[in-house]
Amino acid sequence: MLPSNIKIGIIGGGQLGKMLIEAGKPWNIHYTILEEANAPASSIANKHIVGSLMDYEKIMELAADSDVITYEIEHVNIDALHTLEAQGKRIVPSPKVLEIIQDKGLQKLFFQHHHIPTTDFELLENEEEWSEKLLKVKGETVVAKLRKGGYDGKGVALVNKKEMLAHIRSIPFTEPSVLEEFVEGAIELAVIVSRNESGEINTFPIAEMEFDPQANLVEFLYSPANISAEIEEKAKRIAMDAIIKLQGVGIFAVEMFLDKENNLWVNEIAPRPHNSGHHTIEACYTSQYEQLNRILLGMPLGNTSLIKPAAMINLLGATDVSGAYKITGLEKILATEGVFIHLYNKAETKPKRKMGHITILGTTLEEVKEKVLMVKNTISMKAV
Ligand code: ADP
């Protein structure tokens, strides 16, 4: 079947959906999105079904008009996906995979069961279990995570064990949660894995997050990661092994920690294109978005090699601006070679909201990092 005859349905119409559609435009793929009104992807989707990602009937409506369904976010109505899969509709990745990933507790149990390296953890159901479970996790600091519903660090809290046991700090979550060992001084890596229905598998070059030590926020990420060839190979092997064990078909971002003793620990898996792979649009022969389109269409995987070293900066909403906004400094940035701006078509900003991103290419990582500094010092967001 020619790609132009295939209709792809995307649950969600945010920036990830927008970039998936952008990557499919040269192939004239037909896209329908399901998303609330004014979505980033609505201006370029062929059809927009307005509604909630949790709405069973709306997902059925989307499926009726699509040959294959994918999703750009984990928080969708999974019952609808199970029903559709049972009816023979292609859902990529499969709802069985999503069911594990939607729940951080099930994910940890899956890693443990399949000997995928992950930090030790305890699961708790309610407030009463906190003290007992907290004592079982090693270390002064413990990471608490809501099992369901968290994203972008919301639903994650660092807990000082002593303070909490002495009731100096209150319990961050009362819902079912995971308590896990904190990896101190970890380097954060992301390995994006692609796997198609014939079982063909590859990975993208690893991306490394650069943290702002003061704010403890990801400043920018870059690829290739500053790690040895041996660790790179090992990280890729662990990531592919995890996806094979999941029997995953699609694009998966496997987030990992590299500790001070050079151990790798899988943090979590995202079953979709990921923030850590935005740079692949310009930096790799095949982007993560084109790769997902290939997988959705049943095509062979594309070459994921880096064309040039790259960095990616998230363009986040300024902390002092809400509502209508303008971005300044774009002229100077665009006059620089190897700088690419992506804006997500969001009418209003909020503090820390992902408004766009900038990809920077260079001949060496040093050159890339110099350009990152220039871009960060030049761009700003103001209220209008
Ligand atoms: P989310 O799904 O909301 O992105 P994550 O599980 O990725 O949540 O956690 C968010 C951030 O918290 C991570 O990127 C990392 O910086 C930190 N973090 C999470 N778990 C650990 C851990 N076990 N050890 C050290 N840092 C952690």
C-alpha cells in the first residue's frame, strides 16, 4: 500500500504529534488527531477530532477513520485501545506495552522480573505503609514517585528519610507510589530504540542531559554522549534488550542513569518519540519521527546515524510570563549556521511550559556548546 493511502490516527495533538505529522508530509500521509481544541498539531493535521484522550467514544471515532493508531502521550484511555486491538485494529505500540508503562510500579516489576538493571524499590498503597517501606530502601535520600499520572517530574519527590521518619516533612503522595533508591551524582542518558513489526531493531546515538547545577534542571541535551564506547555499547544493549522483552513495536525512549561506579540503571521507558530525540530531526539521517512513521507504515527502519554533533535546548515558558507572549532574539539566532528553531504553535505561555525547542549542530561538541551559550544569552520570552 502506498503511504498516501494509509490513514494514521494519533491520540494527542501536542508538539510530538505535530512533529510526527511534519515528518510524514513528504509522503502525503493522512493524519487525524484526537485532542482538545487549539492543539499544536491542529493546524497541520488533515482532520482534528476535538475531545479528551480519555474519551472512549472519541477514540472509537478516531479508529473508525484510521488504518493504524498511535499515541503521543501515555495518559490515554487504555480500555478503548484493548477493545480496538481485540477487534483487529493495529495499535502501535500495543496496549499491553502501554499498560505496563502507564504504571511506574508495574514498570519497575517488569524490569526486576526480566533482569533489566534498575534501582531497588518498594511499592506502597497508602499512607500507613510509608514508614515501613521507607526503611527498606537504602540511602539517606529516597525517590518517591506516583505510580500513575506523573509527567515532566510532576509526581516525583526527593525524600529525606530521617526528616520524614521524624515527621519533619509530610508525605508527598497519598496515592499508590514507588519508593526507590536515589542514584547520587548520576549522569542521565536517553537511548531511543526503534523496533518494527518484523523485529528489525536499532538505536539512535545516545543523548546526555546537561544539568544546571544551581536550578537542578536540564539545561540542554547533547549527542553524542560524553561516555566511553564500552558504556555506550552496554547502554544500547540494555535498552534494546528491554524493548525486545517488552515485545515493543514503535519508538521507545529508554531513560538511564550512569552512576559514579559506571553502573547503568534503567529509570523508565516512554513508548513514543521523546524530548531527548528532538535533535534527530536535523542531526540524524532519519529522525525519531520519520522512524515512527516508517514503523506505522510497515516500512524498513531508517539509518539513525548522527550527521553532526548536536544539542537541543527546550524553549520553556519564562517564570514571570503567563498568557500571550513574544519571543525575541530569533533574528540573531537564525543568522547562525546550524541553528534550527521549532515553535509549537501554543497561543499562551505558562511558567516552564514547553513552547518550542532549538537544535544546534556543529562540527565538534565544543563548537555546539559555544553556540548553545550564544543562543541562551540571546533568546528571551516577553509578555505582550
Ligand atoms: P517523569 O516521568 O515525570 O519524567 P522521572 O522518573 O523521569 O519522572 O523522574 C524525573 C527526574 O527525577 C529524573 O530525570 C531524574 O533527574 C530524577 N530522578 C528520578 N528517579 C531518580 C533516581 N532513582 N535517582 C536519581 N534521580 C532520579
